[in-house]
Amino acid sequence: MSVGIARIRAEPDVIRKGCIDKGEDPGVVDRALDLDEQVRALRAAYVEDRTQQKAIDRRIGEITREVAIIDKQLHEYLVRLGLEE
């Protein structure tokens, strides 16, 4: 039996009955729903993780720029003190 997951989600009982009527295992409907739930959860976790990763990457960029500015200021200060050239 070949049925799309959207239809299985919308009408699981109808699909189960169809399986039974055709002599097929209705347990495949529950297995498909379980797998669909796992896929949806993994996709949601991926999106959340990716969003966090992008935020962390932005913060790393900000910190890197701040460190470069501070490093330049420190170098200029040390040059004024005659401790660096």
C-alpha cells in the first residue's frame, strides 16, 4: 500500500481499515506515524540548533572584532610608552 504521510496523519483509522480490508498489516500505519513524529522532532531540533549556531557564530565575529580593536589600542599605547615599535 502506498499512501502519503499527510493522508496517514489526517486519516489513520481509514488507512488502517484499508490495510485490513486488503489483508495487509495495519501496524504499518502506527509505524509510519511514529517515524513521522521522529522526523518532525529531528527537523525541529535541527532548526533550533542551527539558529543557536548562527547566533554563536555572530557573537564570535563580534568578539573577534572587539579583540582586534583592543589589540590595536594596546599596541598604540605600548608604542607611546616606548615599549613596542
